[in-house]
Amino acid sequence: MTKKVAIVTGASSGIGKQIAKNLLRNGMDVYALARRVYRMNDLDDLGIHTLHLDVADQEEIDRVVGQIVQEAGRIDVLVNNAGLGTFGSVEEVALSEGEYEFKVNVFGMVKMIQAVLPTMRAQKSGRIINMSSMAGRVSTLMGAWYVGSKYAIEGMSDSLRLELKPFGIDVAVIEPGAITSNWKGIAIDKLMATSGEGPYAALARESSDFFALAYKFASTPRVVARMVDRAALSRRPKTRYVAGTGAKPLICLKQILPDRCMDAFTLAMFKYAQKIINKQTAHNR
């Protein structure tokens, strides 16, 4: 029996690496793609194919996907995991940086989909799994660019699901909450470098303290990888999978509360987190 073939982008660390390992364990022939190929040597050792890919480079996407089709003869699962997080006030984040956020998180995802669809349509089967975030459903302080890119992923996935149904191709979205990874540190550093001084400094500190507290209780990447397993292997996958610390309760609140109430709750939550961090800092002195 021919093995199913899966492609995972952003597979050099954290969630992406765990997704690749899980899919291999479930009997798939896995291609792990990332810019930092040197960080995927352990995946090579497991028998996973590792290739360089920058999802912001559309020509490279066509070349790499073409190579996979030539080698494997099919593509059954695409996991669009590659992404980045740009935080800071809308006023202060350089437009070029915001554009790059969308180039990676949204246009990189779309280009990967465009590259695999001819093969999936010919097979009359396939799964496209797009990595969103609870931030694709619930806005966060000082994260408009990141939130905007994730909202775009949510909306595009819904439309894509409709147009690909006649071809036997399913589309699912993964919405993680707080997950242990390098992402948190990078996001906080960008936030403070952009808005740590000036008119938004107080809000930036609140946001930074909230992330610092929330990620003390973060779930492991395995939680998300298991959701991807279900999306990839279920006979009838859900359209959305929610996983990780904080995701389900906050998404539920967003569905229940009016916008102004949700705004007030979010701001209060950030202020409360800052108070806890301040107390912990004072206690440790």
C-alpha cells in the first residue's frame, strides 16, 4: 500500500517539528520544510525528508513542491505551519514589517496551497491544514498585525473549504492557545523594541507582562500536533480544532460577550496579569 505523503512548513522547531514527528509515527511519508535546515538533523535521523524552504519566496515554493511531487508522486496532506508574530502598536510598526507579516503568514500559506492543489485535484483527495491561533478569533492588545494575519487565515480557509469540496479536498484550521515555544520570547522582544518607549509604553509593558504570565502555564507542542493528527487522519475532519492553554475559554467568551464587554474584559485581564508579575518581581528582590 502506498504511503500517504505529508508536507509540513515551519518544521525546524516547536510545533512544526512535533507535527512532523507525529505524522511520521502515524505512517506517513513526511517532508519537513523550513529555512533553518540545520535544526532538522534529528528529523533526518527519523527518516523524515528535510528541505530548505522560505515561504516568502514564491519561486522556491514551486521548485520544492515540484521536487516532492516528482519524488513521491502524490501529496495527501499540507500543514501550513510556518509563520511569525509582529507585535507593537499599529502606529509604530513599520509598514514594511507589517507587509512581511502578511507575506509569510498569509501569502506564504496561499502560495503553498496553490502549489499543491493541481496534484490534490488530480487525486480527487487531500487535506489542507492551516495553522491559525486563538488570536484568529480573539483580538489581543498590541497585536493588530499578527491578529489581522490570523483573521485572514480564518476567513480564507472558510472560503477555500467551499470551493475545494467538489474536488474531495478538506480544509481544517488549527487554533492554538499558549504553547511552549521560542515564539513568546521573540514576540515580546519585538513588542518592546517597537513600543517599549513613547505613547504606547504602558500598554506595551502590560502586554509583555501578560505574555510572560500566560506562557508559564503554556501547553506543550504535542497538544497541537495531536489536533493536526485528527485533522489529517479523521474520515470526516472538523473545520476547526482548538487546543492549548486559554484557547477554548477565551473563544467561548468572544462568542458570548458583546464587543465592548469583551474589550473591557481583555484590558482588565492584561492589567491583572501585570499586577501579578509586579508582585512576583517585588517578592523576588
